Amino acid sequence: MLAELMVANAAFAVIKKTLVNGKELASAGSALTRYFSASQAIEQKVKTGNGDVLGAYQAKQQIERQEKELEFMLNKQG
């Protein structure tokens, strides 16, 4: 669970830096893949309720905040 969150956070940082530097989102393709794969893994853990349920829920909340921030950045850029 913690590993997925670390991957998502690292990928988010790359995506955010790409957008801040004015580049196209597509140029961060591999980071997007890693981010959404980790996000999906966290979502699965929340749904199944296996392991650290509270940690999985908190990770899901963090992912949702990051996605809102990315949405804002993309709207601002467009």
C-alpha cells in the first residue's frame, strides 16, 4: 500500500513539473501510466478492504486531491 502511494507521489511530481514548465501532458506519458496504475491499485485495496483499510482510505483521499490539482492545472493551461 505504501509502495503504491510512493509511486503515485513520485509520478505526480513529474507530471506537475511537466505542466509547470509549460510542456504538453503527453510528454509525461510514462509518469501518467505509473500514476494511474498506482491509483488503481490503491482503489482496489480500498474496495476489497484487505490490509490497512485506514491507510488505503487516506491514500485514496490524497490521490483525489492530486487529481483535482491536476485538473485545475490543465484547465488553467487550456
